[in-house]
Amino acid sequence: MRDFRPVLCRSLAHVGAYRDERLIGFVNVAWDGGIHAFLLDTCVHPTFRHQGVATALVKAAKDCVQARGVHWLHVDFEPRLAEFYRDCGFVPTSAGVIRLA
């Protein structure tokens, strides 16, 4: 099993969704130390998809980082997820990326 402590200790927040004692969804929020945060790794177990779990995770992460003084929440996503993130309140922007490896 992968050890996620090195990732999570650098996060501004991370939110889990549970069904009973079982983790069924997760989102991580990285941070630049200022007013920008970055939504990462939004995931929901396949059995629990299309039930509002991911939407609730994104909302909880948004509310959490906004309460901590973040002004901008960024997210990168695959084209197939554009409608989901638009429904969560994200708007398209121009951005750039460089592949390093």
C-alpha cells in the first residue's frame, strides 16, 4: 500500500467521504502558501459514483480553503470531466503546461 503521508503533509486540506467506516472518496488541496490553491486527485470508488459524492467533496474542499483565506481555487481535468467541474462552479481559463518527463 502506498504511503500518502509525504503528499498530505504538504496539503492545505484533504477531504474524505465515508460510507460507514469505509473511505469511498477523496480530494486533496495543494497550496502556494498565499491566495491560490489547487484541487487534486478527486476520486470516488466506482460503486459510489454518480451519487453526488464527488460534488460534495469538491464543495467541502472549496468551503474549507475559502475559510482559510484562499481567493482562487484551480483545477486541471480531462475533457470528459469538463461538465462536472463546470457544474461545481469552475469556469474555463487559459493555462499552460510543460511536460518534464
